[in-house]
Amino acid sequence: MKKIRRFKISEHTKEIARRIKKAGISLESLSIASQADLQKWTVDLLNETDPAVVYASFDKELPSTDKLFDVSSAAVITLGTKLSDKINSLTDDELKKAAQICVFEFLDTAFDFVTNLIREEAQNDNFQILPARLLHLPEGGNYSKADTGAARFARKSEIMTDDEKVNILPVVIEKLDISKISVSYTDGLIAPQHTLVFLVPWARKRRRK
């Protein structure tokens, strides 16, 4: 198992501004009148994050379903408790929605970082990775594949069914030492709030004829 804490997440203010506008939220009404104001507000939120991940690869050790392959990587990403507390403390509904959009941009960046690490590991063993299978999603996100404003990690992944989640999520949690990144799983609930759990299946590269 590999653990990485406090990896870099960029603020991506232009993408955040696009998503906020698409959600019908006026930045001016939130007293965020300029790009500089938006960047400062985004960086302030980013400073509340404590990004961390644990991940590992398993060979035929996870419950078998038609959605899984012989080799899969499992990962748990969290943005930490401070960020969740900050979001939940906001009293303005529009500001809270805008902050949630920032959070999911941060999660997109973290997801890309981890899947790229898994891709390198797979390629070293002559495998390629397939689209991720999402096992746990933070509440309050937009996960529609048809909506360009939705979280990117959801648009390019597959959300597993409730039955698959029930069968597989506890096994993944057991195999990964999530306490090392201050994540808990109690009575079926995962904390902190902004935590993402997913699988990345591997497939052998086809030999060229």
C-alpha cells in the first residue's frame, strides 16, 4: 500500500469560474467582483485542505463482479476535515454552492494525480488502465455524465451500483489502512465528508501483430 499526504492541488480559477457561472451563481452577488478576488477566495479554501491518498493494487483479491478485472487498484482520497468544517459553517446558500464547486474541482485534480500514478504502475507491468469505478462519492456533487458542469472524475468513470458498493466497499476499506490518512468508516458512513473511493481496473496490453 502506498500513502501520499499533502500533494499539490492547483486552484484552476478559470475552470471554477466557468462551473460557478454554469450553475447560475453570480460571483458579484457574493462580493467576488474580479479574477483576483476569485483567486484569493479559492486559495483561501484550498488552504483548508489536507489532501491525502492511500492506494494499492490487488490481484484477484477483490469480490468478483462483471465490472471488475483480475487486477485492480483501489484508492481512497480525502481533502481532510478542516475543509468539510469550513464548508458546513457557511450560512449563505449561494456561497456554499460555489464553495462546493471549488471542492469538486480540487477532487478532480486529486483524482487525476492518483490515476496517473496508477497508470504508470500498470504500464510498468505491461498493463493499461480502464475507466475508474466509483465506490463512494461525497454528497452535494453533480455526477451527471451528460452535464459538462459535473465533476470530471464522474464523467470519465463509471459509478458502481448500490449492490456492488455493498459487496466491494467494505473489502476495499479493510484492505487499505484508511486510518493512516485520518479517514474512518463506521456503520457504513465514511468521514471526512469530502472523501472519494474508487477502483481502477487493469487490462493487459494487446500485442501488436
